[in-house]
Amino acid sequence: MSGEFTLDDLKRILRAAAGADESVDLDGDIADASFEALGYESLALLETGSRIEQEYGIVLRDDLLTVEETPRGLIDSVNAHLSGAVST
């Protein structure tokens, strides 16, 4: 799969990888909320990263999901990989 990785793509993968905390509205404006505030801990984010890699055919840095603390940051990093701006 190629193209742009969007917030909707991330929401879909987050829900599939770890579900959604009932107290968090993923359909709201979450782009700049921290993953912690959204109820996603490190194991859920590792699964999310794995699913992104499988679905988009990219390899993410091991520490990417601890460095990028918001959906916007993760989306930007994934898109940099997809565009070839990041070497692996």
C-alpha cells in the first residue's frame, strides 16, 4: 500500500490494534492530544507500529512510537517514510 497516511488511517489502526478507551472520542480533534491522554500505552503503540509497517510496507525506527507523542507527529513520521524522505 502506498499514498498518504492520514489521521483516519491511524484511527482505524489504533482501534484494530488496541481498541479505544470508552472515555476517549477518537472522532474528536485528537491530532495534537498525547497518546497517553488518549489511553494508549507502549504495548498498544508497539502493536500499532507493527500494523502500520505491515500495511504500508515500511520499517519504522524502534523508538519512533516513544519519540512521537501525538497522532500528528506519528502521521508526519509515517508520511516521511512513505515519501522516501527517511532512510531505513
